[in-house]
Amino acid sequence: MLLCGPSGSGKSLLAARSGLPVLRLDDFYKEGTDPTLPLVSESSDIDWDHPGSWDADAAVAAISELCRTGRTRVPVYDLALSARTGEETADIGRTPLFLAEGVFAAELVARCRELGVLADALCLSRGPLTTFRRRFLRDLREGRKSVPFLLRRGWRLMRQERTVIARQTALGAHACDRDEAMGRLAAAAAGRCATARTAV
């Protein structure tokens, strides 16, 4: 299952509560020194909320290998450093379903569907003001970036949130709140356990 939504919408918390193995798609961000990173319009800030800041091909390859073999090597990414700090093995064992969550998960819906591994795709939404507050407090607590950067980014993302959700749903993700998402996760898990086929 793919889980997307605006930054700060509660994806990681929902994933942790789901009881499913989780693949963190944010670990596939490009490094801060990558010359292909996009910039915010009329700014020198890197646009970490643009799909071009992220390695979709590597994420799809990891999902595909997890579905085939139950194991894959994934990067470990430090958001504060904007850098990969290592690599680890993701192992989902013999579970027929796992959750791949991240702000760009919707970018993978069509490709996962073509590969025949997609169980469902959800877009978590809580409202711009709630998301702004959650995102800012989380990023401040984790020291992800400087306070001025976080405020500029937060204000921009709050204004763009409805556009972000519209794009993610257009790509094939179903917009829902936390309770509906948990219900769809449970239904997908029950269905996959019955068929015993690994899917994302």
C-alpha cells in the first residue's frame, strides 16, 4: 500500500500504528549536493517538496524487490544533513502486505499498478492549518532545517496544500482522513492475507 499526503499530515504516525511493515520513502531523497535538485521559484532554497528532489526509480526498484523477495537494501537518510548516512536492509519477511509511505508516494501509483503490486493508495489529509502546525513543530523538534527556512516552507506549503492533494488524487491516491485510512488498511490486509500475495 502506498501512503502519501502533505508533509506533516501524519503519515509516519499512521504507518507506525498500522501494524504493517513500513518502507520509508523519504529515505530516497537526493543528497543536498546533487546538481539536479530543483529550487523554489524566485528563491535560492532547495524545493524539497518537488518530486524532482527525490529518486523515484530507486524507490520503485526497492518496492519491486520487496514484493519479489521480501528483502532489499535501502538508504538511510538524514533530513537535517540532506545526506545519505548509510544503508540498511528492509525485511518484511513473509507478510503479504507492506506500507510504503512518503510525501511523494503518489508518484509511484501508476508504476506499481503496472507492476501488479499495488493493493491501494491513500492520501492523508487533515486540513492546511493543522498540517502547518504539526509540520512546523515536528521539523523544529527534529532540527531538520533552520527556523527561517521552516517558516518560509511552512507558509508556502500551507497555501499549496489543496493543490498538493489535488495532484496526488489525480495520480491515483484516495484522499481520506486517519480513520478512513485505518479502515482501508485493515481491509487490504485482510484481503491480502486471504490471497497470500505480497503487495504494496
